[in-house]
Amino acid sequence: MFVTAGVDLKFHEIGDTCLFAHQPFSFGNITSVSWSNDNGFITTLSENGVPEVISLKEPKHVKTVHVVTAVKDVSVASFQRTTKRFMGLGTYSGRCVLYDTKSKAIHQQFPDVPGAINLLDFNYGDRQMAVSSLGGNLFLFDVNNANVLKTYATPDVVSAMRFHPRDRNLLLCGLENGTLMQWDIDVGKSVHCNQLHSAAVSGLALTNGSGTYISVGYDNKFCIYDTNSGTCTFRSNQRHPLTSVDAHVEDNAVAIGTLFGNLYTYDVRNLIAPSASETPHNSKINRIAFENNKKLDVLLKGAAPESSISLQPEIKFMNYNLDAHVDANLPCCDAAREIKQVDGRRESPNALLKKEVADAVRTCAEELQAQIAKQMENLQAFILEEFKTVCDGIEKKWDDICGEFCESKGIQ
């Protein structure tokens, strides 16, 4: 099962239409969706709203069971991977906390960051938490100690972010300028960097046994990459801007949402055309989230002792000088030096640009040809109708002349 979020939630099965829907208390575009580790709950957050915890234990009676009020102006919310008890919350003022859904209170507070927090995710085992801000920085926190491990100054605002579900050191980031960065948080640097998108990256997903990842963007493109080499292995241009994506690691299914509410489901073994399509929302699909992989959940439970959180009676408040952790010497993408690999062939950026221009020209030519053919068909119909009108007029005039002549000669 997976969920799509517009101004409401729609729940789907792979290859099937919408099963049921749910409207959160807070009305507006839903900007955060996160499943609990046992798939029994979902946390959602709407623009200018408050985080809500929704129970899915009875699919026919989906209901909101908790509303977070202890933290104000929340901008992003996400469950931890190993538990349904704790959620990470970020705010518009740069505050970041770990929230306890059982005690309904803040369990741990992290150092504030400059700028509104727009994305938050936990790594495998919940040992680290990555947070991005609209100030253009990426922060890595130690969850157990609530301290800052590293701060990275990214070339642009991070617009999409996702940790690898099995490799705790691998973090994927997509930027507003279309850049994709693959980080190794253990060594603290970007190991792969691509810029195949010409607009903001709107979503990231890992699939196919987590050996590949997918990016979608507002430039209508979705691309698939190999996580080991960082090369692009597939790229497709769609009709509409793409706004969200997620993948089910076990079933090889990929779901992509568009700006106009379209939902396309693909089998990663056949990406030429979607296996199913529908329009479950009347407007932009902001988020897509598949339920958690049961097999992966077993692995995470095995790793839980290593990343367990010690419960403290008091909230931890710690202050750090964030500037001291900033790594200013980050490798940035140089589009002129990037070598892309598509369908097994190595091509330069100029060659790829020529292909894109040729594809665009070909598409425009085909559309123009279709329009001309339609206009010619209409012109032909108009000319035939005019000829018929003229012929009818001539025939009637001839009959009138013949009638007058016969009448003047007394011919009947």
C-alpha cells in the first residue's frame, strides 16, 4: 500500500485505483507524510497546520488519534525508522526536536539552525538525523547526544532529501538548481554529483534492492541512477512537471505524481510506459509514501540495540556554535566536466544537450504537422462546400433561364 498527499490523503494498492481517502483536520497542501515502523500509523502535516497522527489499524475507520500541540509553527515531521513512538519535528524558526507521541511532550531538543527547516530524515538505525534549511545548509545531528556532527554549505537550497534504507552513511540530496548530490556522511563529503535536471529536484526514491535511486523534477524529467557509480542509467521526459516520487524496495514498483494531480505507477523492469495511471487529486501531488518494507523492518529491529534512545526525565537543551562545523570546501558540480552514462553509452553534456534540443524540435514538428493536417482537412471541407453552393446556384440559375425561354416560345 502507498499514500498520495494533495490537500487530502488517498490510499492505493499497486496497480489498483484509490482504496480510500482521509481528510486531515488541518486543511491545505500536505507537505509531510511519514509511516510508522509497523505501518499502523501515519503522521501528516499541512501548510500552516499542526502535525497529526492517523491510525490505520482499521482501514475502514481511518481516524486522527493525536494532534501535536507542544511544538509551534512546525514545518516538517517524520517518524523514526525503528519506532512509532518518536518523531522528528522541524519548525519555521529553525527549531528541531524529538517528540514523544506516548508522553505527548518533547523528548529531546537539538541546537537551532539558521533559517526555516524544510526537510528532515533519519538514517538506518536512527543514529543520525539530517536536516536541511531554506538558508542553504545541511545539518547532521547525533540523535543520542543531540549534538551537531557536521554542517554542510550546499550550492543551493535542498529541495529533496532521502537516506539510504540500509546504508547508514549514504544520504541523497536534490537541490533547487537541479543538482543531485550523493553524500557519504562518514567521511563528510559528496561522492557523486550530477546535474541532469534543469529545474528543482522535487523527489528522490530508492528502489531495486536499493542499488539504484530515482529523481524527479519540475523540468518534467525522471531519471534513474546507479548508487555505486553515480551514473544515470535511464532518463525520460514527461508531459507535466513531476512533483513527487517513491518506490517500494521489495516489489520494484515506482509511483510518480505530477503538478496536475496525475499518478503514474511503473514497474522498474519496464519503464517505457506506466503500468497504471489515474488522477486521484485535483491539484498537485505533494508527497508519495509507500508503507515500510517488512523485511527491512526486521533488519532494523536487529540494529535497534545499537541505536536505542535512552529516556531522560528532562529535556536536553544543548548549544553549539554551528559555524564551527561548517565545511566550506565542498565539491560542487561542474556541468562542463560531468560525463553522463545513458543506456550504457558515455556521452558528453553537449551531445546530451543536442539530443534534448533534437527531441524538442521533433516534438514541435510533429505537433505542427498534426495542426497543419487538421487545418488542411478543414480547408478542403470548406472548399468542397463552397463548390457545392456555387454548383447549386448555377444549376438553379440555368433552370430559371430555361424556364423563361420555353415560356416565351410557348414551349411546354
